[in-house]
Amino acid sequence: MNFNQPQRQSLVGVLVMFTDTFQRLIRGLWPILVIWLFKFNELNKAYVVLGTGSLLVLVAIVAYLQYQNFTFYIDDKNDEFIIQKGVLNKTRIAIKLDKIQQVTINQSFVQKVIGVYALDIDTAGTQKKEAVIRAVSHELAQALKIRLLEGEKNDQKLTDNTDQEAPFIKISFSSLVKIGLTSNYMRSFALLLAFVGTVYENAQSFMRANEIDDSQVNNYIDERLAMFSISIIIIIFLSLFLLLNLVRTIIKYFDFKITKQNRSLLLSYGLLNTKNTIIRPEKVQIVSTSRNFLQKKMDTLNLKIRQASGNADQEENDKQAIHIPGCNTEERDKILTLLFHKIPEEGVMLRPNIRRLIVGIVIYQVVPLIILFLFYHFSILPIQEYLIFVPLYITFTGLLLYFGFRNNRLFVTDEFIICRKGVWDIEHQIIEPHKIQAIATSQLFWHKSANIGSITLYTAGGTISFHLGDFTKIKELVNVWLYQVETTPKNWM
């Protein structure tokens, strides 16, 4: 395939552009559409039909112009990938081939029905995809992906070797079920707590508004029956949350396969929206593994890979990370060996100072209880009925703080830095020292006497922080890491 000449997307891609434009239009006009829906009987039906038809025609014209004006090609002279697009405002995007970080092949439900694929092209320079090609054939998508990632100038035959190679890791359906049932417990608990609190507040407001006395309600409702009913409702909603999380996990990561392709890993997964992406080991910045007590017993875990990104927001970096769910220990070791050429080991261990636990107790227990006592003492708010939850709050936050402190460790070897953290889901963040881009240390004046401080490691894929450790040891490690960054022949991407 010759990518040196401008070419367009597949003609059937007009349907993809039509649906995308129509969806954006609906999202922008939904308040007006809701009003029309409630006042449908009062509207002139002829005007409604004429307006709807005109809108569809306009969307179709815009979609065709988007297809007609969208071209892409590779400029071998300047080593650039060029995209030209636009209906009224014409745009020319030039991306250096050696700056391309990742090329992902996606296929939404509409694209799957039509039989085309989308290409997302990303570099480490911005927070969003630099270019998106919405509709090309599978053969062209694979060839263009290899061409962009390899940056070759010769006319060698570009083929997709994934059809000839069997996946060396395939996440089974049972592994997805295990991950779906044992993940996001905190989110499910928070939703359940919010639901119970909302129901309780609404019930109290209704009783106060209608001047209903609690004693009158107790006369008509058996206390044991009420507790049994509440327990059943809580179990039903908790089961519903777990079921929704299970279904979401299966749909998103269905048929997850990892295949070796030259020096890279090819990942493909998805039931309704299919994704196909390549990971190059030298471009990997941070690798995280996490699992909880139940997942440990089932020998399953989550693996997250962060590549270089232009986004400074840690939360956005987490969203852009590549997730591999449901790996067992053996599969995890295979992936880590391919990414790092060996299995990272824990070396010298740094512990946080006990002051970290004390500060957490002061912030999350002492201060809230003092505020609660002031409210109770001066009768600012009617909180007497909530005082029974104080022991539960102290116990719950105390356990969170203790296990968070106990699990927080920093392990250092000559080749790897591993930061362990978490309360229920224990996460290990792994980076190589030569991929560090910046290091920040901090020490508050009241920490100097205890010789403790904090450190943050910045990479192109996110940050890793460790707080209130031995500051003398931290400074020694900073000198070692800076020396490694300056003298290593390895590239960070």
C-alpha cells in the first residue's frame, strides 16, 4: 500500500460520520428535544416532519463534506504523517513519525456493522489524540499502523503477523468473572451508602413535613420485620452493583488477547467496541499491578500500563492507561519479563515515619470529632440521632489509616523503583530509574528535627510519590537516580 499519495477513507465511512455528527447534534439540542416531546400534541406535525427531514439532510451533507475533505498521507521527505480535514475551516495536521507514541485500532458498534475500523494516533505532546481516522478497511488500518510505528522509508511489504502468531496470553472468561466480582468494592459501597442515606433523609423529611411522630410509625411497623426488609433491600442493591460491574467488565474486556509482534505486544479486546493497540517496551513509563485479598486467593490481579502522555493530570493519566484485567501470577511475570527483560524484585525498603499515621488520625478522626462535639454542645444542628454512628466511623477510618500506613513502602534496586500502597486493593507501581524526568523533594520545617521528608518522581506517564520517609536516605537515592539518568545510554521512550 502506497501511503505517499493523499487518500481518503472508505466510502461507507460516510455513514460513520453521519452517525457521529447526528449524535453530537442530539447531545447539543437535547433540552429542546425534551420540550418538544412533552408538547408534541400541541406542535404542528407537518413542521415537525419537515424540520426533522431538513435536519437529516443537513447532517448528511456535512458528513459527505467531511469525508470528501479528509485526506491522509506520509511525507517521506520530512518524515511526517499529514492529515488534511475540515468543512468550512480547513486544517492541516503534521505529525513527526518519530514522535508517534501509540496507534490504536478501534471498532465501535456502528463501525463493526458497517465493516470499517478507526485509527487513533497519539504522541506524548498533548492531552488528546492528535489525529483520528474514522473509517478504513482492516488491511489498510493494520498496514498504516505498522508503517507509522516503525517509521520505515523503504517499500518493504507491510503485513499483519498477528494472524500467523498465536496469542501467548489470553484472558479467560472465568478470569473476567473473577475480576468483575471482586473489583470496585469501594465504589459499590459508596453508592450503597449514598442510596441508604438519601432514602433515610427523604423519609425523615416526609415525616417532619406531615407531622408524623416516630412513635406512631413504630406502633404500625414491626421492628424485626423492618430490619429484615432493609437488609433484603441492601443485599439486592449490592448484588445489582456487582452485577453491573461484572457486565461492564465482560463487555469491555471480552476476548482479551496479547500477542508478540516483533519487539512489541499487540493487545486486542472488546465485545461491542473492539480495540487493537500496540505496546512497545521502551515506551512504557509506569507499570502497576493491584489486587485485593479475594483476588489473591483466586490468583488473579489487574495490570495497568502507562505510556508517555502530555497530560499532567494524574487522574487523566489513569484513564488513558492500558488495563490488562484478570492476569494470574504466571501471566503477570511473562508480561513483566517482556516489558523489562526480567521480573522486578523488591530491594532496599523505605518505611514512612509514624508521624504519617498520626497526621492521618488527627485529620480524619480528631478534627471531625471536635467539629461534631462543637455542633452538639452548642446545638447548631440536630445531630443527636447520628451520634450512634461515631464508634462505627472511628473503627472504619482507623482501619483504613492503619492498613494504608502498613502497606505504604518504597523498594529500590539498581534497576527498578517499586512503590507499594493501598488499603484493600494493594498496588505496586514499577518504574525504571532512567525514565525519570524530574525529581522533587520537600521537607516542612517541623519535620527537620525528625529528619523526614517526601519525594515525588515525575515521568512522562505520571508521578510516583512517597511521603515522610528517612530524608537522609531519600537524598542519597536522589543523587543515585540523577546520576543514572545522566549517564544511561537507554532512552525513556
